[in-house]
Amino acid sequence: MPRYVIIDTSFPSAETSVQLPGYPLLLDLSGRRVVVVGGGGVAARRVPALIEAGAQVHVISPEVGAELPGSGALILSRGYVHGDLEGAWFVLACTDDPTVNEAVAAEAARRRIWCVRADFAPGGTARTPAVTRSSGLTVAVNADDDPRLAAAVRDAIRVQIDTAALPLRPRRPRPLMPGRVALVGGGPGDEGLITVRGRRLVADADVLVVDNLAPRSLLSTVDSSVEVVEAGKSPGRQTLTQDEINAVLIDRARAGLAVVRLKGGDPFVFGRGGEEMLACIAAGVRVEVVPGVSSAIAGPAYAGIPLTHRGVAADFAVVSAHIDPSQPGSTVNWQALADGPATLVVLMAVGKLPVMTVELVKYGRAPDTPVAVVTDATLPTQSVLVSTLGRVAQDAVAAGVRPPAVVIIGEVVRLRDGMRV
């Protein structure tokens, strides 16, 4: 069932010191006749919501705006006459003529029909609140007939809901709820760069299965009852194998829990999200993927390096260097990379910089090709090392560069000096 919150922010104003009287409620208009007198901008804003609510909307106006035809409303192309409100459950008087609006409100009052008067709210018997809806929650705000204040409060609440800043984590009866898994891309590091959908799923999770490079500051915001499973992998260290991670996701979901697999970057960019999704599908577990901003994109952007730029680079490639490129096990075609895309973005490359750069030079990339290494992209500790393909390996050692880092190779690196602010 949808949840509803009605907020009345009315308060004594400096001018009147009288609070707006009223009883907040929601109207079920499904299948009921609603009359809108007026066909201008106000009607254009109100009619779609009335149609969405299932009302049978009749618009009465000699002229109507371009938005109303085709809206689903019945349009009577004439002026209002007494008797037009017969059989109506709800009326909106929104012409640009106060005399007509007053007459509509008067007839509505005689017929005991709730009426909103757009030009003079106290002249009607109802108010149209500022409304927002999100994930089954409806919030309606009135602010003592101040529409701008009501809209500002509504928008502030919507942001809080969408970013999960409000403590709205539901308490579900576990035996009755099917479990599910969400593979959430947490973005490149800064918690503000996770998507709104991802943030809300984290807030609603019963179980969080977390990678090292996920936005871990979010863990301090979750409920203490949430189970946090560490599943991070880093050079020389592995908490859980991939099979064990898959088993945790499936086991908790089968227990009726909401499971979030929180990853750094994007689940499908060197994140093994495809393997986890296939495992869930094979086990009959509901699964969804929430894309994330990959560090392959965010790292260069935060360093002031565009991956493509007119006249400089028309394409780019993203590769992983976690396997030694000089060994047979590497599936990366380094010859194609040396000859091909104008810009290369290499992830998991810090430990392989010496052999990777040698391979690229061997296959034809010029040793003086500009290179940037962005460490801790998007975080307060971010640093950028600028070098060349022939020197970057030794420069990185001298600078103490450590993972996680993004390596950008190409002429676009030269644009950085003009893009730093």
C-alpha cells in the first residue's frame, strides 16, 4: 500500500498572526467527475495529476493551451455557466478572471463541492498542496498559501528521501517478503557520486556485501541491525573467493533479506558483476543492477583530463593490467592498443607500470606520450602524477604512488594545465 505524509507548515505570519485553518486529507477521485474552469497554465499543471489520479476531468474554457488537448480531459470550448458543476466531486477555478472564479466558487459552495480557487486561495474551500511522490511515498505540503515556500519544503524533503538522508528504513515481516539482490555500483570513491537509486538501496538493505573500493563512509549511516560482509580483494589479500561471495548473496536472499552487493565503480566494469548476476539468476533469486560511475571515467575527469577532445582524441579504451602483460595469460591485445585508440585508460596498473609501459613502447607507442596517474580519484587524498610513457614507471616509484590509481595515456593529458581551476 502507498504511504502518505501530509505536512502543513502553516505558521502565524508577521502580517496576520492567524494560522490557516484546514484539515489535511487526500481525495480518492478515481472515476469521479472533476471540473476545471479555465484552460491556461494553471489548468495545464493541474489536469495531468487529476487524470493520473483516475478522475473524469472536464475542462471548461473558451480557449485552452496546447498542453491540454490529448491530456485525457473532456474539453468544453466555451465559457463557464451556472450549472456546470452538476455532479462534480471537486472543482478548480483557475481562469484569469476573478469574477468568473468567484462565481465558480460560489456555486461550488452552494452545492457543497470542495473548490480550489487559483487566484485567491481564501476564496475557495480547498487548497492544492505542493506534492512529490517517490517509491510509494506521497508528500503533500501546504505553507499558509505561500506556493513558493511549499514548493521549497517539498523539494527539500524529496532530496532527503531520494538520498536516503531521512531514516525511512522499513521493517518488513521477513517470512512474507521475497529476498532480492542488488548489484550496486558505488562510484569512484566519494560517497556523493553514488546514484540516488544506489543510495536508497543501501539505506534499505538488510545485508551489505562490501568491496574495498566501495564508498565505505556509507557504512556509518546504516542501521546497526544491518549485516555487513567484507568481500574486498586487494593485491596479496582476498577476504572471500568469488564462489563464496555468490553463495552469501544467494543464501541471504533465499532467507527473505534485501541484499546489496556494494562495489566500487560500476558492477560491470572489472567488477565481476556479470558473474554474480548469472549466479543469482541460476539460483532463482531476484537481482537488479544499479550502474555506477567508473573510476575509469571519474579519475580523468577529476584530474581535469577529458578522455576525448575535438582535434585531439576521438576515441578511448579502458583496460585492466592486473595480469602481467608480458605473460601468456594476458588477454589484452597490447599491439592493438599501441596502434589504436587515441586515449588509453588503464586500471589496476600500479604494480604493472614497468612491464606495461615497456610493452606499449615495444609495440609502437612513442616514449614521450604524456601519461597521468590519478591516485585516490574523487577523494580528498587525490593526487595526480604527470609524466611520459618512457619515465612514468620510475616517476611513480619515486613519488610513492600506490593503488588505487587510474593511468591515462595520450595527448589529452596535455590539456590538464588549461582545465585546472
